Amino acid sequence: EIMDRIYKNVMTKVEEMSSVQKTLFVLAYNYKMEQISKGYSTPLCDRLVFKKVRSLLGGNTRVLLSGGAPLSAATQRFMNICFCCPVGQGYGLTETCGAGTISE
């Protein structure tokens, strides 16, 4: 639920940006998605484009875990790209056994 809210709020802010900023965000997002699928990192995109999004969670997030309700693929991909950290899904509640049953 929280990750879906973050996704919706960030996408609302992206829609409110100027056309140049919006295009830059979309290009960086698509580029990073392609590079992640190849197994590469994108430190320049992380530093220039996604730094403000990362600051929503403090800026030092290393791993995100989700449990309980299933996380949509679009939200998981968005969190992985914009927060520059892996996102895992656990089977079961996050506060109980979810952290012990993680899958990508």
C-alpha cells in the first residue's frame, strides 16, 4: 500500500514537471530499466535524476522488502529504479515471516 502511494505521488509530480524535465525523467527511467536488465548500474542517472526521489525515504535506502499483499510488477520496477536498490517480496506478513521468504 505504501509503495503504491509513493509510486502514484511521484508520478503525479512528474506529470506536473515541465516538458523538458518530464522527458529527462522518462529517458533516464527507460535507460536505467534497460541497463538493470543487462546487469549494469547507472551511477550518473542515480546522482542526477533519481536523487530527489531517493530523498523521500532518507536517501540511504539499501534494500526494500514487501510482504503481505502482492506488489504489482510496475510498482516493484519503479521502486527498484527510482530508489536505486533491490526490491524483494516476501511470502507472508512483513513483520513476521516475510523477510525469511524473499524472492525477486
